[in-house]
Amino acid sequence: MDAKCLELRKIGGEESGKLVCNPELVRKNCLMISLGVNNQINFEKHIQSLTNFKCQIIGVDSKLQDFTTSQEYAKIGGKLLFKKIAVNFPIVEIFSSKKNLIGRKMKIVEFLKIDIGGHEHFLLAPFLKQFQVCQIFLQIHGKPLEHFELIETIRKLGFKLFSFERSSKCVTCCDYSFVNEKCMFRYEVGNLE
């Protein structure tokens, strides 16, 4: 661990939730991106209710979501995109360029939630190099060395690890939470010495 959050909250349920630092301190009109929705939107619903619907939410998945999920997503101010998430299609292209699919200029992503079945090893670093992200909630898949290598890459891009948990559903997975050094003051995160 690199940092300490005094107000750590489990968002989205005990078993599949993510640990978020001070979500109530989010700015108005913020942007949250969820990569890998998989018809599970408890996190998005919970964070919207906690923050009084301050964020626009963009969910991206390589599979079409159920009709009910799509309706619920719209009710919480979310937009679902169906795009193949793979090494040969960098996720960055969805959010940058003239063909921006979210309909707004994207400068800061307040919350980035990622569970994309191993593709995080190839897609996350290019995304973080192009966009400023405040907090990341990431499930890493793979061997311990692969976890370590991705964590080190994220650290080198200016992030501090403030939480991790082993996944109860995936033997080779862990959930990690990071905060951007530029957002630490706003979210009341301190460095660990």
C-alpha cells in the first residue's frame, strides 16, 4: 500500500463491490467509466445514489447487455456502449478522436472501474497516458508477477495504491484501488510513510 484513505467505502455490494475513497467528494458533472459491465451494475447504481447523481456514467462491454440492464443504466444517467474490448482495439479510441462516442470532451475521468478479463494488462496504461483519471477500481487477472508488473506500471503513471482484496469468485484475480497523486488532496488521501 502506498496511501491511506480514512473514509474507505465498499460500493456495489459486499461480494462484488469495489473499495472507493470518499465518493461523496466527487465533483459535479463528473465522468465515470465502467469497462466490462457484464450485466452487473450494482456499483454504478450505488455510486450514483451516494453522490446524488453527480456523474455521467459510460459503460463499455464487448457483449450487448440485457434489456433490463440497459433500462436501469439509463435511469441512473448512464450510457452503454457495445464495443469489443481487446488488444487489437485500444479502448482509448472510443474516448478520443473525432468519433468520440460519448458526446462530450473528455479531460478528467473521476472514477474508472475495470474488469475486462485480462485485457487490462494491455489496455490500461495507454488509457492512463492519454486521460487524467482520479480513482481506479481494477480487477487484475493472471499470475502474481503479472499483477506486480501492472501495479508498478500504474504507480509509474502517478497513482498510489490505497486498497486491495482477493476476489472471491476468481482464484487468479485481485481487486485493487488506486488514486491519482493529483487527486489525493481532494479525496483526503494521505501518503503512507
